Amino acid sequence: MGKQGSPRSPRPETKDKEEKIGRRSLDSLTGNDLFIGRRIFGSEASKNQGSKHDQSCGSSNKFSYYWKQQHSWLRRNFKSILVMISVTSLIFFMDSIMVTIFHSDRSSLVQDISRLTNLTDHKNGAQDATPVQMYSRLLNLASNSLAKNVFQPDTPNLREERSSKSSQWKPCADNNKKAVALERSREMNNGYIMVSANGGLNQQRVAICNAVAVAALLNATLVLPRFLYSNVWKDPSQFGDIYQDERFIEYLKDDVHIVKDLPQHLKPIDNKNLSLVTDTELIKEAKPDDYIKHVLPLLKKYGMVHLFGYGNRLGFDPLPFDVQRLRCKCNFHALKFAPKIQEAGSLLVKRIRRYETSRSKLDEALLGESMAKYSAKEDQEPLKYLALHLRFEEDMVAYSLCDFGGGESERKELQAYREDHFPLLLQRLKESKSVSPEELRKTGRCPLTPEEATLVLAGLGFNRGTYIYLAGSQIYGGSSRMLPLTTLYPNLVTKETLLTPQELAPFKNFSSQLAALDFIACAASDVFAMTDSGSQLSSLVSGFRTYYGDDHATTLRPNKKRLAAILSESETIKWKSFESRVRKMIEEGHKVRLRPYGRSIYRQPKCPECMCKF
């Protein structure tokens, strides 16, 4: 034991413990922070200072070498990295734009569907405020289909069916043989034929070419046809206001002698109606024998005859080959619209196509020199468009006797129109057995409504972006009737929207001249859709497209009887089935056919009298 007050000797175990702790602490820190270890354990750290410094320098050299390698690689590949980043950014940017467009269009269409649904829910409301809809369920299905197919092509593949035979038919009515010894025949001329044509532009066109054929048949001189003023059309236009009269006379001079006015010495006979022949005295589509028996004697007796209210009063068969070909020559070659109509028509076509030059024989035949010829230097493609002739004016709707879903107010309104404009129709109805509106629709005798036309276009696959030129005058029911079409196909234009008020001013109050602009826009279109095959405009336009279109001018001809059968299942039919059946119906109308016996040569000119095989 030691003495009190003397310092105690340190305990061996304590010293050993401290040394162990010191070593454990150093061991645990040297791998992480050499500087901290050196501060805490100065003496032991200094012993290893040389070796630790060498390790530190080695690590620093390695790090420097590694960084130089990386820097050199970055320098060599900097441009490639920059390009990759730019391309990736561009892809993400374009993707975001496409998604935005898709959602915008889809959102718009969803709003359209909601709009149509709301209209359906209020279908029993006031007729003046609420659009009439007959096929609400199908309209909603059509809206959904358009929303899913936002990026499909604007124009489905609906070209006319072609065959080795059909492709050989070319226009050649202007190559008809010249009349034999025309000067001698003029010396034996039987007199003058005057014609007063009734109806609108297209009825008058048919009357003109029928009159040319009759003059040739009866060996007579034709006085330039006149147009009767109609309370329906209310247009005072005469031949020279619509067509190029001097060119017409000159073009046909080797076939028929045409003068602008009746000789003075024959005017008293006309004034006394001594040789007047009305349309009631000639049966519809009369044969050549009818003219020889009833018209020729008057012509020889008085030296002139006046065919009053003349229209579709010459049949198509049987007729001498040369006379039939002369009819075609008149319709497809001799009748050219007046320059002011061609110029306005050219503006219509240019603005809807966004293209300045003609693209086909069809353009040249319609527009003449008012549209410059196509130049191979042009690299821009014209915008394609569909022309739709909606034959749904009040006169057509009233005359059809069909029901269009407007209820009692519609029935009263149309009956009042019939009483004012079609008294003879009402008289015939009293004397014959009535046919129900349901039966009329079932047998395909009702004009298509704008709603039905919309469903056909949607069923054929025309997408929401399709540009549509709407031909025709005032649609019965106005904007409310048009709502299904304008909702699903917003790119809808008319002559009134394409031309300025100043450009339209020369045609104001001249319905036949305005109809001529529609004729041009429809005939020049990429696709022409008719809704009533009995319409003269549709018939003449489709014939013009057949004659000059070289099987590239697609025309849609819905079979109203078949369509009525499809639409009768509107509450149950699936959209895919509807599309399939509508397409099949249209394809049937595309089959290439030669003109059947007795059918209109103006509508179906594919026959030896009008066209030639090459």
C-alpha cells in the first residue's frame, strides 16, 4: 500500500482501455476523414503523415486523370449530345401539340354530341325554336364515330368503278357528221320554230337542246329560245343573260340555222296565236312521229310555229342517230355560260380549292378562259371539296306530300303552300287514291333531309374536316333544319360565303344566274353528292361529270328506297352495320352502265350517240 497523499499509480487496465479506444476511433475514421483523425490523434497521425500524404496524392492524380478523360469525351461528342437533346425535345413538343389538337377536336365533338342530345331531350318543345330530328340516336353515333376518326383522310376512296370497256369512252359529240347539203336543205326550209321555255335554269337548258333537235328533225330554222317569267323563279333573264348567244349560233351553224328574232312578216301570225302549240298539246317525251303529225302541218301552213311552255317534250328513243348526237353537241359543247357567270364561277372554284389554275377538261369546259390553264411549275396541291345539292326547298318538300317530322304545324304550313302553288296537284289528289307519307318514304319518293344527308356522309367516312360546298336555294326549315349538317361538318361554304356582296351584286334577283354558279361549283367538285336523282340540276351535273370526267369525277347517288329501309332500323342498328350498308348502297350506284333505252342522254351520255370508244 502506498502512503496517503502520494499520487496513485495509474491502473494498467485503464491505460490499455484508452489505447484500444484510440485505435478503434482511428480505424473507424481514417477511411472517411483523415483530417479529423489527425486533429484528434495528433501524435499518432503525424507518425503516418508521410504514408497518408502519398495516398492522398495518388488519389488526386487518379481523379485528375479520370476528369481529363471525361472532359475529352464530352468535347468530342458535344454536337451529338446536343442533336439528341434537340430531337428528343422536338418529339415531346410535337407530341404535346398533337395531343392538344386531338383533345380540342374531341372536346368539340363531345360538345356537339351533348348539343344534339340536349336537342333530343327538348324535341317536344316549340317547333320554331327546336330543330326537328328524326334520327337522334344515329346522329349521336355519327358524332362519336367522327370523334374517334379525327385524323382519317378527308375524302374516302369512292372513285367511279372503272373497267376496260368504260375507260375507252371519250367525249366526241362535237365530231358529228355535218348535215348533208345544208345549203340545199335551207332552200327547202319548212319555216321558223319559236320556243318559249318554262321552268328554271336546268329545265330551260333541256328545252333549248330539245328545240335544236326538233328544228333539225323538221328541217326548220330555230329562233333563239326565250324564257318565260315564272312566279316561282321570278327571274326575267333571257338567253343572252345566261349563255353566250353569238357563240351558240356560230357553233351549231352547220347543223341548224339559228336566228335571233322572228322575221317581221311572220310576227302578226304569232301575235294572233294562229300556230301556237302548248305543252298540253304535246305529250311528255313525245316521239318524232308526234311532231310530224301535229307540228309539221302548222309549220308548213303558217311558215312558223310557236312551242309555248316548252320543256321535256321530246323523248330519247327512238330518235335518228344524228339528231340524238346533235342534242349532245348542244348540251355539252354549244351552251357556254356568259363571261360574267364564268368569271364568278371561276372565283368560287379558286377560293374553295385555294388554287389558281384549271386541273381538267371539266374545268376548261365549264370556265373557258376565265381560269388559267394548269402549269407544271405549280407545286401546291388544290384543296379537295365535296359539293352537296340539297333538294330540300319548300316547293320540293310540299310537292312530295311526305312527312318530315315537324308535326301538325309543318303539315298545315305545307298544305297552305300547296293550295297557293299546286292547285292541280290537289285536284289530282281528290280524284285518286291517296298514298300515306309512310308509304311514300318506304318506296323512296321523299327528298332527303339535311339530317339524312349528314348521316350518309358520316356513314361513308367523310371526316369532320371535309370541305362542303352547299348548292341550292333556301332550305325549308332554315338553320334549325341544317343544324345536324353544320354541327358535324363545320367547313360548310356557299356562294354567299365565298363571294363578296359586291361580286354577287350582278346576280341579285336573278335566280337562274345564281343557279348557274351552283352548276359550275358542283360540276367542278372532287365529289358530287346528290340527294334527289329526279332533280334536273343533279341530272345535268352528273351527266356533265360523266362526259368530261374521264371516270375520275365521283358522283354519290343514294338509293332512297334502300336508304329508307336502313333508316327504318335507326333505333337498333349498330354504327358499323350502318356504315357497311350505306357504303354498299353507294357502290351499287357507281357501277358503270351504258345508257339504257329511253333514258336521258343528258344524264347518261355514255352511249354511241354522245361518246366514242377509242
